[in-house]
Amino acid sequence: MSEYIKARTVFKVDHLDCLVQALQDINPHWSGKIEVHEKPVALFGYHGDRRAESAEIVIRREHVRNGANDIGFKVQADGTVSAIISAFDQQSGNDAEWLGTLSQHYAFRVTEQRGVAMGCDVIKTVNEDGTWRVVLRQPEVEAWQQAGRGW
Amino acid sequence: MASEIVVTIGKGGIVTIEGEGYHGPVCDTQLRALAVDLGDIEAVETKPEFFEQTRSNVQTQNIGG
């Protein structure tokens, strides 16, 4: 090894597909119900009232829980993606811890996607402390070279 | 030992990335590209093996010259 890098996960517009996958990972019920728009669309409150916020990725309130507001993810000018979650929904479970769990799943999906693109085997194990160990394993050198890839 | 990139992902989304099974700076580009994909790089630590590879290259040049 030569470098050891520490990074903080940030949702990015380049990986909206991974964000959608991560949302489905933490709540399979949302599979096929997450809206993805090229341009931001309005979010609505639990009364059906149009809220001031808009977002490209939207989970409508009826899929969240009774009395919930829409949850959104908004693309920012710098290419990052911010969660839009009402104070009520933060108190009802979609809080910082929930976002942390979402970040973990998102980071795995991004890592997995890159590993597959590199032609690596992707192996995930869960550590006792709740962290995930994801190994991107280089295939045999000959197959690697035939695939035109390299480290 | 096979060459691997090992990513450890914490519950809050804190990630550590390192290469295993090779020496030198060969794979650092891949590590950094993955880190940028994942988010903001907070720290980079260079391992001693990086310099081992550099020294090895210099010695090879001296012998050949």
C-alpha cells in the first residue's frame, strides 16, 4: 500500500442513481416509487399544500408515513445534492442518524459501481462495530490486461 | 497476494480507502478517484511503501548506469 485516504461521503449529482439505490436499500418499500426528475419539481406538505422547496429526487409523502411531508434531494450549483426533510419528518425518524445510514449505503453503491467499472470483484463484509469492509479485488493479471485495464 | 482496494464505510458515511498487495504510487490515482467519487477528502497519509518503491527505482538506474 502507499496511500491511506479518509473521506466524508457527500451525495453528488454524478451518482444520483446510487442515491436512488441507497434509498431503496434502506427502504425496499420505496422501490419503483422514487421520482427522479431532470429539473426540480415542487414538494408538497402533509395537507397537500405546495411547499417552497423543490427537488430532483422526490419521495412523496404517502410513501414516507402517515402525516409526513414529501422528502426531496436537491442538486446544488456545486454538484452536491442536499436532503430536504421537514422538521416534523426529522423528528419522526428521518433524522441525522437516518441520513448517516443513507450515506453508508450510498457510499457502498458508489464504491460498488466503480469497482465493477474497473473490472474488480466486489466483496462486502460487515464488521462487528457496524462498519462495512468493501474489497475491490483485482482479477488475475492476464484477464485484467486482456480487458485493457490497469491500476 | 492479490491487489486490492479496501474501503471501510462507517455508519455516518466516513470512509477510509487504502490499497493492499502492491507497492509504490501505482494505484494512488485509483484511490483518489474513488475518494473524489465518494465525497470530500479529509486526509491523505502516505505509507512508507511509497518511498520504498521510489528508492528501488533509483537503485535500478544506478546499477544500469
